[in-house]
Amino acid sequence: MKSIYRKYLKTAALIWAGCFVLFFLAYMYALSPQEKTKKQTERQLAEQKQMYESALKAAQEKTKIQLSEQIERLRNSLKDFVIDFEDSANLTFDISQIANEKKVASFSVKDTKAKSNRRGKGSEIPGCEHISENYMSVSFAAANFSQFATFLNALERHRPVVFVDKFKIARSEQDDSGHKVGMDLAVFVRKPRGS
């Protein structure tokens, strides 16, 4: 009697094991890929819903106003770093005014043609279609380091930003004359519309 039960239990265990293996294989080959496809489809659906909601939001008047305000803020921020081509001629005057305010002696400023091209439109920036660089050289005499530092600080706070590329200070040989300073400056200039 025990052998009949054993035989019955072995048969039932083999049938269960066979069914388990079949279900496992069916899951791995049929259902698992469908699960992956379902998750991918749900992700794409979520992306499409987000794009649809963004399009609806963009069509609303409130969103258009917000976007135009944001564009205006970005344009104003750009004005802090880039000067218009037409206004670039006034920049040397602005720098001269700063020099007069800081009372530096023997001040001179000139465009540096070595780095700019022959047409005077500035040096090209690789990969940049709308902005170029203009370079200028400044020389003056500073009575002390404090005067030099205040002039440098005023240049860096100027709007649009004037970048001090490099500077050189030569100590005065006489106590009454100022220390000679030479600076190479760079500014970003918006290219003219036609170029």
C-alpha cells in the first residue's frame, strides 16, 4: 500500500514539476516580453501625454505672456554681457569716462587690430553665429595699487561686461610718477544683422 502511495506521490510530483517548468517557460517566452512591451508602451504614453499637456499649456494666453516675459528677461540679461555693434564705438568713450572718474594718469585706449579682423567687425568665436569679440588695449599710470584696483573693479562692473584678458604692471622708477599699467580688454559684440 505504501508503494502505491509512493508511486502516486512521485507521479503527482513529476506532473507538478512538469507543469511548473511549462508555466515557467511559457512565462519567460510569452508573457515576459509582453510585460516589457507593456511598460515601454506605458512610458511612451506618459511622454505623449506630457507633450500634449505642454502643447495645451503653450496655447494658453497666460503661458504665452509668461514665455514672452521670460524672453524679455533673458534679453536684458544678455545686454549685461553683449554690446550691440552700433554701440561698440561708444565703449572706448565709456572706458575713458571710468578712467577720468578714477583719476588715472596718462590714460590711452585703442582697438587692438592684431586679434580682430581687417574689417573691424571683431574676432570670430568658433561655433557662434551672432556674437564676436572685440579687443582693445588700455595703458595708464596708477599712483598706487588701490587706484589700479578701483579702476579694474569699475571695468569689471561695467555693463556690458568688459573682460580683462591680461594686464601688466611696471613699477615706477621715480616716486612721484605713477606705476605704468597695460591691459588687454575683450568685449562681446553682437554682429550686425546683415552679416
